[in-house]
Amino acid sequence: MKIVVCIKQVPDAKTVRFDTEKGTLVREGVEAVINPFDLNAIEAGVQLKERHGGEVTVVTMGPPQAEEALKEALALGADNGILLSDRAFAGADTLATTYTLAKAVERLAPVDLVLCGKQAIDGDTAQVGPGLAVRLGIPYVTCVSGLSFGDDQKTLRLKRSCEEGYDMVEVEIPALLTVLATINTPRVPSLKGKLRAKKARIPIWSADDLGADHGMIGLAGSPTQVVSTSVPKFEAKREMLQGTPEEQVDALLDRLEEAGIL
Amino acid sequence: MAKVNYFLSEEQQMIVDLTRQIAEEKIIPVRAELDKTEEFPWDIMKDMAQADLFGLYIPDEYGGLDGGCFENCLAVEQLAYGCVAVTTTFAASALGGYPILLFGSEDQRKQYLPDIAAGKKLVAFGLTESNAGSDAAGIQTSAVEDGDYWVLNGTKQWITSGGEAEIYTIIAMTDKHKGPRGASAFIVEKGDPGFSFGKKERKMGLRASSTRELLLNDCRIPKERLLGRRGLGFIIALKTLDLARPGIGAIAVGLAQAALDQAVRYAKERIQFDQPIISFQAIQHMLADMATEIEASRALVYSVARTIDSGEKDIAKLSAMAKLYATDAAMKVTTDAVQILGGYGYMQDYPVEKMMRDAKILQIYEGTNQIQRNVIGQALNKEYAKK
Ligand SMILES: Cc1cc2nc3c(=O)[nH]c(=O)nc-3n(C[C@H](O)[C@H](O)[C@H](O)COP(=O)(O)OP(=O)(O)OC[C@H]3O[C@@H](n4cnc5c(N)ncnc54)[C@H](O)[C@@H]3O)c2cc1C
Ligand SMILES: Cc1cc2nc3c(=O)[nH]c(=O)nc-3n(C[C@H](O)[C@H](O)[C@H](O)COP(=O)(O)OP(=O)(O)OC[C@H]3O[C@@H](n4cnc5c(N)ncnc54)[C@H](O)[C@@H]3O)c2cc1C
């Protein structure tokens, strides 16, 4: 089984400061770490490999220093790392990021499973996973907090957590999952892994290596403009319907009628 | 802030970073609970195994990382920053493993070291008995040859990881009349006939480490379990302790550093008489002494460990100095840390009272600090006689 894990380097939440005047993160002098959810994605990939065999390739798009993140992933049990780095990638929004990542995954084809973190703790959009799956034309499941393979080694049984409870979902590979922190506890890196990682040479793929359309990457491929940011307020009413499916449907019809929708 | 440059290699820095990560992520969050429940830290041992730490001092050919005394010191210093009890469990495995590494036959090394390096099996070191502590030559446990077997009888006391470890290196008398040349070292395995465990001690500190009796009741082990040669028992024990003692010094450095960090942070935050207590010179001077003694301890421990790794054989005095100085400093530093935190320091809500309780053991085990002074004194006496 070939597994690709997408990881992002983010400012260390322990050392990061916030410029309240500008409303931005102060990135200077801040240590970069692997996005916490991506550590869970790596662990999920390595556990699958340990159980079912295969290979875990970790991919990141970022500046040359992002090589550190890939080396750390190797120390955590990944087999290969690939750095997507090119001045032309700079300024990418989620649209351009997913395009670039998709090009890389296609270059690694055939890939059985793509794993992403639920969201990056700096950008925070949670769009890259789903966007990448759409570009690859494969199904995706977000917010996965548990997974196991069916006997056919083709169907993944997933626990998908939502605000009140969870869904059990099945999906056939190839597929993309975004994972939550609750899916596992990332292992500590091993010294042998770290030594191996130190010596490892991480290939760097440029825009041309990917055969990327220069209009689709970096600033040129990024129509998003961040006008302002705010924390959304949850004001909507929520209600869980109980009982047998029939009772729940009846209750739902009542509610819709009450609301004047039916 | 400038730090003393100890010229660590990239690999050594890696060991420091990784063990610090384990201390912060895996040990510190649970140390108070482990201290309360006296639970054996199996989960953390598994993390350490996964991180390859148990193989640090073991040669490559047996699955280890080929490190030396210094690498081991770097690791235990950072682990002890988290918890001395957990670190003692880790370090005791090396104490039990060194005799096999140093004196084991090729067959014994091949059989035991790979599992030890992989952290699959913990090791314990059994020398002390109820009537033989500092005076190790007074041990009563006996080993008698019987055909293809050795038969061991006796009771070992206060053995770290007793009951939890799979492998035990045991010192027993083979020829009582030969005195110091009358002891031998053996490998005993959990499950050997006649081998069982006695009472588990309840302790002032070091509570997550298991300290237990080993009961040898006509314990019958194959002949090939003798380590080195018959009669080498005390030499094996002494060489092992010489190699391990800088590690106890390093544990002391890590512990003292943790106590200092707590004390400085607290002193900056605690307001009395309308000012942070760190503004009082009395407090500053205490902190200054603590920081200085920690750095001096670290410098001594590191230098001794590196001297050992350079191949120096006559290490008894140096390694006793590293243990003595750093552990006395840790006792003083942790006591002062409690003082700086005042009544809060005495409460279990803060970690420094545990640090002070844990510090005490470092002055006692692997040879009391009086015995370290004896070793240093005797070495001086010999050195100056030559001149
Ligand atoms: C310095 C800087 C400037 C930026 N400027 C802009 C801007 O001008 N306009 C704009 O719209 N956005 C901008 N961004 C945000 C940037 O577009 C997003 O950070 C990026 O597209 C990923 O989105 P996200 O962080 O929300 O990730 P999410 O969608 O929250 O991440 C989910 C998962 O996707 C994967 N993933 C995310 N990013 C990567 C990556 N680079 N490589 C591999 N896997 C990845 C990881 O698995 C991650 O857990 C900027 C970011 C930075 C750091
Ligand atoms: C928690 C714990 C874990 C331990 N783990 C192990 C282990 O894994 N394996 C093992 O074999 N042992 C272990 N020990 C035993 C430990 O090494 C001994 O406790 C230590 O060597 C001291 O022996 P003792 O306690 O019998 O003290 P004693 O020898 O009775 O000493 C009592 C006091 O007299 C002093 N004293 C004794 N002789 C002299 C002298 N000649 N000159 C000056 N002062 C002297 C001592 O310094 C001490 O202050 C452990 C002990 C403890 C408490």
C-alpha cells in the first residue's frame, strides 16, 4: 500500500506571538514545527504500514527549511520525504496549494491513500485536504478519529467525529482522509530514525519537475484575498432527535412544518 | 542567553533534544501521579524503547547505538529533568546490563544484549543485602556448583526494578574463604526455578521506581550463566559502578536544573512586600549559588564521562567525584528550591517537594557519598605514595 502524508510546517504555538495591531502572527524568530494534526496523520500512516505493509511518503510544500519537517517525519517512521519548493510556489492560497500538492501526488501515482491533518493551526482553513481530494478525483472523509481496514484491504472503516457524536463511514481506497488529534498518540521519534533522517537526502521538486501550469501556482494561482478575519459565532439552534428512525423522521417532519418549511 | 558550550556533536545534541522531548511530553505530565500511586512506569519505558534509548551504550553489532558513558549521561540528565524515579528505572537497566557488556562471553552478549538494547527486557543489578550495603564484601548469598548447574541461595535487598526486570545480574559468594576474590557474578532470569520476589519497599522518594527483594531459594541456573570468571564478582561489581556513577551525577544535574527552573520562575512571579521576591538579594544569592553549582556539576560530570570514553581505565576516583559533587549539589539545590517557594514549596501542588525527596536517594545509592569520599581519599593516598 502506498500512502502519502501531506504535512505543513507551522510556527510553534509555544513560542509564537500575535501582533494585535496588525492582526497577524509574528513569524520572525519563531521556531517552525510540524502542524500538530499532521503528526497524527504521519502516525496513522506509519501504523497502517506496520500493520498492512507498504510505504509512507511525506510531502510538504514550503521553503527550503521545510526539509527539517520532512526529516522529522522520517525519524517518526516515514520512508521517504519530498519537498515541493520553488520561488514560484510562494504566496499560494489553498487553491494553489491543492493544485501543487495534487501535481505531486499524481507524480507519485499510483497512491492508495492520502492523509492530511484536519487543519493547519496557522492558516486554519481546513480546506487543503478536501480541495486536494477533489483535484485528485478521489473520495475524502474529514475529521477522522479512528480507522481500520476491512478484510478486503480495500475498504476503510472510519470513525468520523462531529460536534455531537460520530459517524461510522466506509470508503474504498484510493481515498483521502483528514485526521483529528484523537485518532492516535504520535510516537516519539527514535534515535536510529533520527540518525537515518540526518543522512537522508530529501529530493526537491520544482514547479517544472511537477509540470505545473505557472498560472495555477503561487501568487498567480491564488485568487483569495484575506479582507479580515474573525471568529464565527455559533448562534444557530441545534437539536438531536431521539428514538427509532421512524420516530425521528416523524419528529423531523413536525419540526419542518412548525418552521413553515413544509 | 549564553550557555556554556560543551561542544556536543550533532548526534549528541540529538540525544539531548529527544530525551528532553520525552521528559516534557511523556514524563512531566504524569510524574506527580506516578509518585502518588507508586505505579511502575511501563508506558514511559515503552516510549524510551521506541526511541532506541536502551541501546545507547550498547555496540552497534548487538543492535545498539554505540554510544559511551557521555551519551548515557546526556540522556539521563534530560530524563531526570522530568523525574528521577522514572530515570532510575531506565538507568538501573544499564547498571544491570554493563556486567554483560563488559564481562559477558560472546554467547552471553549475543543472547542478552539485543533484547536489552531494544528495550524488550529490563535488567536489574543485585548486590546489596540486608547486612551488606557499603560493605559489599559482607554478602551472604552463595552459589554452589552442582554438575552442569549453579545453585544460588540468599536474599538480595532493595534491588531496583526487582520483579519488573527480566534479567538480573547477581553477585554471590562462590568461595567464602577467598574473601574479596571469593565472589562471582551470575545472570539470573525471571522464571528460573527457585527465583522469586519478596517485599516491595515503600519509600520517601523515588516512588515510581520499584525497589524489591530478590529471593534465591535453591535457584538452579545453567553453568553458562556465570559472568566472566569465577572469583571476579566484586571486580565486575566495582567496574560496573565506576562506569555507572557519572550517570548518577548526570541525573543529579538534570534534577537540580529542574528545581532551579521552578525556583526562578516562581521567584519572578511571587509578590511579597509589593515586589517579586526575586528582587530580594537573599533570594538572588540563593539562586546564584544554585545556578553556579549546577553548571560546575555539569562541567565535572561531562568531563569525567568524556575521559572515560577516551579510554582511560583508572576511573574510580574521577567517577566518584562526579557522583559525589553533583548529587550533593542536587540535594542542596532542591532544598533551596523548596525554601524559595516557601510554604507552597512544601505542598504537593508544586513539584519541588518531590524533587527534594528524590534528591536524597542520589546521595545514598550506587555507593553513599561517604563511600565516594573514601574512594577518592584512598586514590589520593595511593597516587601520592607513587611520587
Ligand atoms: C507566510 C504566509 C502567507 C500567506 N499568504 C496568504 C495569502 O496571501 N492569501 C491566502 O489566501 N493565503 C495565504 N496564506 C495561507 C496559505 O494559503 C495556507 O496556509 C495554505 O494554503 C494552507 O492552508 P491552511 O493553512 O489553511 O491549511 P489547512 O487546509 O487548514 O490544512 C489542512 C491540511 O492540509 C495539509 N497541508 C496544508 N498546507 C500544506 C502544505 N503547504 N504542504 C503540504 N500539506 C499541506 C496538511 O495535512 C494540513 O494539516 C499564507 C500562509 C503563509 C504561511
Ligand atoms: C531506593 C534504593 C535503590 C537501590 N537499588 C539498588 C540496586 O538496584 N542494586 C543494589 O545492589 N543495591 C541497591 N540499593 C542499595 C544501595 O546501594 C545501598 O543502600 C547503599 O550502598 C548503602 O548501603 P546501606 O544502605 O546498607 O548503608 P550502610 O552501609 O549501612 O551505611 C549507613 C551509613 O554509614 C555510612 N558508612 C558506612 N560505611 C562507612 C565507611 N566505611 N566510612 C564512612 N561512612 C560509612 C554510610 O555512608 C551511611 O551514611 C538501593 C538502595 C535504595 C535505597
